[in-house]
Amino acid sequence: MTTAGPPPLHTPPSYSRRFTLENLDIRGQVVRLGDAWHALMRGRDYPDDVTRYFGELACVGVMVGTGLKHPGRVILQIQGANDPARATRAAKLAVVECTHTLGLRGMAASAQTPGVGEVHETNGFAEWVGNGTLAMTVANSDSGQMYQSIVPISGLSVAECFEHYFDQSEQLPTHLWLAATEQGAGALMLQKLPKADERDPDGWARVEMLASSVTDAELIGTPVDVLLKRLFVEEDVRLYEPKTVSSDCKRDEEKVKAVLRSLGREELESTLAEYGEVIVKDDMSNQEYRFDPAAIAALFDAGDAPADGKP
């Protein structure tokens, strides 16, 4: 195995890393989410299957974000169908956002949450989404343009849906392996480049078979160089330097204060009278803000109010 450039002194716990099988004209990518995933999941108690789907979507978001050639972000969004005849617990909303610098944030919600001691596993990703939609939006910060594509729910897993999507959109045969638990998330992608069959007519089928032996535990935790050496020991693997994935779950208290001011003092004091404090939850950034009576009063004091005096 050859490594492009000097080996990094430290491989970050959350990263995206590309590689090529030089002798076969096949390219690939590994995504590993550790600390960024823990920040995304902190304080959240999703059912196991929702955790899995959410983590797998996060990995796909990072894969696409790694390939952005302009400042911006990619957004993967599932919008549930709001159909009472659907499964006991169906997707209501799930969003993953990854910037071109691989800052990651997002959230997931189901229409119903199992009660204590109950486990309502769905029979796969397609059932969870049901008649809802899965959309990918790419936003260009330089031009202000946004491009949206609908990803067909054409398989029983996140991997199958995006395999079909990439096959069509990039015109390259694609195979994905995804895994996610509370401990971490990981992904492996392979893509067959146009001249692969000229290099080796059997190469793509052989590599797919070898990669299919990967386990969820390896996707989540095995160092990428060790993983690729085990899977493709006979191939000429060129491994590129990692790109760090970080949590974009940042606090922005000033933005929250501006929103509260826009609601007006009377409405906020009514909330205080009923609950004793005002609580604002930013689900996308996984942040919670609490304001007691003194903090609410300070929002409208001269020293903390907008210059024009308006709430």
C-alpha cells in the first residue's frame, strides 16, 4: 500500500479519507465518525433503528461534502408523509447538513416514540420513510444557488437508495457499506471508473466480493489503513490524507436572543408566568438555551436592546 504525501502525525477520530485501487482504476472513500457523531447524538435517545438510519445519512452527507468544489453545504432531508395508516413509528423529519469544510450537524424525529420498555423496530429504511421523500440539496455559498434532487426510495436501506442514486447521477457503478450505532458511524464506498474493465475485466466483481466481507464493527472502529489492507491485500491501494470532520453544533446565544426579542416582552412574560423560565431548543445544532426572569428582563433593558429600541 502506498500513501500519498507524508503520513499524518495524527488521524482525527472523525474524518473522510479517499483511496484508489491503482491497478484496477477503481476509487473509494472511507468515512469515520467518532467525536463529531458523539456531539451530534449528545442527549438524544433515538431508537436503535433511527440511530442507524441517521448515522448512515450522516456518513453519506460527509461523502458528498468531501466532493464539493465550492464553498457551501449539502443537506439530506427526509420529510415524512403524515399518513396515519403507516407503520407505528414512521419518519417525521430527518436532516443532515455537512459543509464543504466537513462541519456536521443534524437531527431526526419520528411520528411516534416507543414507550418505556417498548421496541418498535421497522422492517428497514424504506418502511421508516414510507411514502415520504428523501431529498439532497447542494447550496453554493459563492453564487447563492441551490440545487435539489429527489433520491428515490428504491431499496431497503440507506446504502441501496444512494447506490442507485449515484449510479444514475454520476454514471459510475457504486457500492456502499454503511454502519452506525450510538458508539460511532462509518462508511466505505467503491466506484468503478470508466477504464476499469480495460485494466481488469474481473476486477470490479472481485473487489465488490472482497469488500462485502466488511463488518459493521470494522466500518466503525478499524483504522482505515488496516481495514483496506485486510480487504484488498492483493491490490495496489493508494491512500490519501484524511480530511477532518468536525461538529458544527455550535451555540449562538445572540441569535436566540434576537428571536426572543422579536416575540415581544408580553409573550415571554406569559411563558415565564406559566413555566418559570423560557427554554429554546435548537434541534439542528443540538443546543438548549434557558432564560430565567432576570435574563428575559435584560433582553429589553436599554443596554441589551437593539439600537433602534425595537424588540
